[in-house]
Amino acid sequence: MENIFDTIIIGLQELLKITIKVLPTFLVALITILLTRYTANFLKGFSEKLSKKTLKSQSLQLLVIKITYVGTWIIGSLLVCVFIFPGLTLGDIVAALGLSSVAIGFAFQDIFKNFLSGVLILIQEPFRINDQIIVDGHEGTVELIDIRTTKIKTYTGEKILVPNSKIFTDAVRVRTAYNNRRTDLNVGIDYNTSLPNVKEILQDTITQVEGVLEYPCPEVDLIAFGDSSIDLIVRYWTTPREPTVRKVQTKAIIAIKQAFDQANINIPYPIRSIHYYNQ
């Protein structure tokens, strides 16, 4: 029985010696992690203020901030590894990274792919923060281009997270890329209506709608002989933001209906002829 207690005591003493020997190293590593966190947050705030003063592009500002923050954590993590493993040198770390790069690449290929795609998006700027885009069937306003995803707020108030790699490789429609945007409004009139008269009424009406731009000039075109109407299309330009496009379209429809009522122009219902055949 005494031998068992002696063995336990000896084991605890050895464990205590190892703990006392390793404890300073872990304390230094812990302090290094805390200092890295503080330094990363400090440099993040500093780079944010500096980039806002020197860079006009909000995307490039985000890129500088992210590189500063991530780079600080990488340096801090390497220092922690050196403190925990005293015999480890920078060459050993580089060699270890080289040997494990293939395994790490396979394990984190999606993360790396999205990260690199995010960096390229921030550098190339196919769209910017607050742009309204359509990607992968989702439409909304770009709120943030993060390291892994791009955050989009839909017009219905939902948040969509789209992987950066998908945005980088798929087609993206940027609705606010230019200063104006065209809306095509289809109109049908009765076959008995004078076409030159209708075209003049539509041209005068659409140019007076609030929100319709004078240049490019609105256009009215005849496009087809429909089943029950002659089809026209009214093309006009507005500023590109989605709320403005919807509001102007509502005003345009109201104005056209009022103009047709005053001119006694009918917008016909669909007409179908039914023939009964007695077999």
C-alpha cells in the first residue's frame, strides 16, 4: 500500500515540476496572445482612420483594414509558436508550412478561395458598398464585402450571405453601376385608335412625369399587332435606385391612364372568338 502512495506522490511531484517548468512559457504565450489582440484592434482602428483620409474607395479601405488585422494575428500566432516551442525557428515554421500546405489547401480550399475572391473583388471593384446588384437569383443592396462572404440586404429586409467565390465567378448585374436606368412600360390600345395621336399623347405625358429624366429622351415605339390591341412600349430613364424606379413607374402608369381617359382612348380587354362546331 505504501508503495502505491509513494508512486502517486512521485508522479505528482514530477507533474508539479513539469508544470512549474512549462508555466512561464504558457504565461508568456498567453500574454503574447493578449498583446496581439490589443495590437490588432489598435492597428485596425488606426488603419481605418488613415485609409478614410487617404483612400476615396470604400472597398479599398476595407481591404487595407482586413489585411492589417489578419496580418497582425498571423505575426502574433507565429510568435506564440516560437515561445511555446523554444527550439522552433522561423526556418522550421516555413518548412512545416511548406510540408503541410497541400493538406491545408485541401482542408480549407473553400475558405482560401472565398478569401482570395474577396480580396480581388475589393481591388477590382466590380461593384461597391451600397450598390444594388443581382447575383445567383438574389437582388438587393450590398452592405458589406467580408473576408468570406458578401452581405446583401434584399428589398424585403432580408440578409443574404453570398460566398465571394460565387460572386467572382458568376455573372453579376449591377443595377446602380451608371447614373441612369431605363424602364420599359408596355401599353395596349384599341385597333380603332389613331396611332400618330396616341404616340404624341404618350410622348407628351411621359416627359411631364416627375422623376423621368430629360436625357436620354423618352421614346415611344410601336412593337406588335396583338390579339386584341396594338402594342406600344414607352421607354424612359430615371436614376438607378430601385425605390425611385418603382415610384416613377407608378406615376407613369397613373399619368398614362388619365391621359387616355381624357382623350377617350380605350385599353382593350383580351378578346377571344369561340366557334361551336356540330359534328
